[in-house]
Amino acid sequence: MSDAPALVLEGISKSFPGVKALSDVSLRVDRGEIRALVGENGAGKSTLIKILSGAYTADAGRIELFGEEIAHPTPAGMIARGVAVIYQDLAQAPHLTVAENIFLGRLPRKGVRVDWAAASAQAREMMTKLGFDIDPNARVQDLSVAKRQMVEIAKAMVRDARIVVLDEPSAVLAQAEIDQLFDIVRHLARENGVAFIYISHRLGEVFALSDTVTVLRDGRTVHDGKSSDLDAQALIRHMVGREMGDIYPKRTAKIGEVVLETKSLSDRTFLREASITLRKGEIVGLFGLAGAGRSELLRTLFGAAARSGGGVQLFGAPAAARSPRQGIAEGLGLLPEDRKTQSLFLIQSVAFNIVSASLRHIAGFGFVIPRREREMVATQIDRLRVKTPSAAAAMQDLSGGNQQKCVFARLAAADCRILLADEPTRGVDVGAKREIYDLLVELASTRDLAVLMASSDLPEVLGLCDRLYVMREGRVVKELDARRTNEEEVMSYAALH
């Protein structure tokens, strides 16, 4: 049926033990349409997409692709019908070439042998068609994240994808790369009739890119319509079910003595002579474009990266953290940028992840006391509104935002006096962001904790921090009062000076 919509999901429901993930969700996407799918973490977005891809089987409902009802969807069957899902965590073979990744599992052959020349030529042809400047013979591990995403888009187009799902594609991209991605999506939608489902927590992107928007809350559809019919506050209201007001909490900072000071701190790779100060009760931001050196500074302070020069003073005494163990002993706590590979025990329980840095508080005579563990875990789950079937649930089964909350819960339960937070709200919905902001303010204000926070979200840095340091090419290039500057001034130091 030439006039049939690209996709119809009707009455989709799905339950897991103890959780109703989706309840009677319906969604329609026309050919050439860009539809945003938004909602808080745990709203059901990931479950819905996994049902569309064939990874999960719905308990009820129907799926229709281009007028054909799909009775028993499977991952291979949905790919064959033109459905491609590009996840935030790219599923690639980094040691293989671009061409090998594009044709993975379906390499062109000449007789019984792989036709490597044809694979390279066809990959180059698709790259040229899409306007990508990527060598098909380059290894994927040597590409930037933006170019790796382009490889995934090229793979989808080679497989004649007609429905493409982009799951948080901009989370690790600079603004110029986001603009390029949007141009590609618009071109494929308008010129090739590709239907897109775009998942993002960045509401500005929803309005900049999408034609229509579907909002899920607690596993149900609460809004479906044109993006132009909403503003940011209305969209937030649909997502969280209440008025948010100002997303950044108001506070009067009570700044104390200097607790951390670096002088010409350098690491062995990229960080160059970084000098900063941090005071008790203060929230200080680190801002810079991708590759500016923010993560390297935090990792060096924590002892996770080797120091090659300069000095660090902690609480008035020289610090010598050469390992994370020493950093923790000196009162530092690090929330890494990549929670899945650097911070979480994914196959362990929620409870294990929360208490793993605070065992001394819940142990007696060398053994964990179950009552103390239950009380600590229950307090942190309630305080941070972690959505989980139980404290015994595996961490890998939680949504990204709830995983991030559990990392914060672990640090909140521990006795760190300086919190080093690297992209603390990456991949987190607007409601959870406000909860994390409230937690950071509470930690700084009521516990006299100092927070050094790296973020690529400039409004977040300006809205939450007292001061900020701008970094560029591994150096601290400017210190600014966050309350008396603006985005234009900050960006001028990050990119132009």
C-alpha cells in the first residue's frame, strides 16, 4: 500500500516481573516524518523500541510496517523489512574497517571468497552519496564518535533501511557535529522518504528537528501531536506530570576555606599546567568543547590518570593520589563520564552497587549486617527516586537515568568530601536532572561538600555553578563568575581565543 504509514504500533503492552513497562501504547510514523519520542527515564521508551526491533515480544498489541501486519517480529526479520535502530552505545566491531562494519554479516562475494574491493567501493559510494568524508578502509576504533555514528547510518542505508531509530545520538557530540547529524536526518527524510524516530532528553533538539512528538509517562502515551503545538514548559509538564518551574534550584552559597588547589597540574597525555581552586560549599564548573581536557583533569585529581607535573593541595596539605584507592582515602569521590564501563557493576544488584563504597558503615566484626544494608539502600532509593522493581534487581536491567542515580546514591552514602562529577546528567531526563541538581546543591550546602563538575551543557554550568573554569586544548584558559557571565563570553574563550 503506497499510501500506508511507515509504522503503526497499536495497543502495545509489556510487563516484566514486578513492573508494567508499557500499557496500551500506540504510535504512528509516516514516510519522511521525523517523530520525537520523549519521556522520563523508565517511561518505557527503550522497551517500546526493543519491541519494534524484535528484541522483545509484546504481551499485547500489533505492529504494522508499510501496511503489512507483522505477526511474529524477530530482530533479523525487522532488519530485513527496513527497520534500523542506532543505539547510544554503538554496536560495532572497532578493530574492523569501516567497510567491514557496514557489510558485517553480508560482505559481497566473488564465488566463495569475500570481494574486498567491492566492499570498499560500495562503502565509498554510500559515503559519497550521504556526504560523509570517511575512508572506508579506516579502522572504526580510530574514528571520532560522530564519524562512528555516520558509519551506523551508512550501514542502515546500505541495508535499505526505511525506518531508523536514533537513540540519544547527540549525547557525546559537539554542537557542530549535532548540526551535521541533523542535516543528514533531514535530507534522508525529505529526499529519501526515510521515517525517523528520534529519542532525546535534550528538549531543544526535539523542537529543532522533529515534526511530531510522542510523550510516554509511566508506560503510557500522554501526548501525541505536532512539535510546533508545544513549548518547552508544556512538553516538560507532559513528561513529568507536573509543573517544573525553574529547573535550576535557587540557593545562597556559603563558601568556606579552600579545600583543593592545583598548580600547573599536568598528566602524561593531554593535560597541561592546569591551575584551579575549590572551596568548601562551592560548586565549580569545568567547561570546554569536546577534547578540551575536562575528564583528564578530574581523572588526574582522583588518581585514575598518572600525574607528570605540578602539585595538588587537599585541605591544606600536599596530596599524592597515585591511584583511585588513594584518592578515595584522601576524601575524593569520582562520578565518571561513562557509568557503564567505569562505575557500575552491571550484573550485580542495585543494593550491591549502592553500598559498595560504604561497606565500613554497614559492617560489624568483618561482616555486612543485613539490617544496616537494607536501611542504607532503602534510604538512597527513596531519596533519589530510583525506579527499580526491588533492591535485588540487576543494575543492567535499569534505565540509563536510574543507573546514574545509583552512582550518585553510592557517592552520597560514602564519606567523600570533594565530589568530582564528570557529565553528571548525561542521558538523564529533565525530571531526574532537577533531582540531581537538588542533590548537588544539598551536598554542597548542608554537608559542606565541594563539587567540581565537568559538563558540556553550558546552560547547566551557568545555572548551577558559582564559578567556572573554561578549558581548551588541555589548558585552563579562563576563570569566570558563573552568575556574571553569559554563553557568548564562555564560548568565546572555549573556541575563539
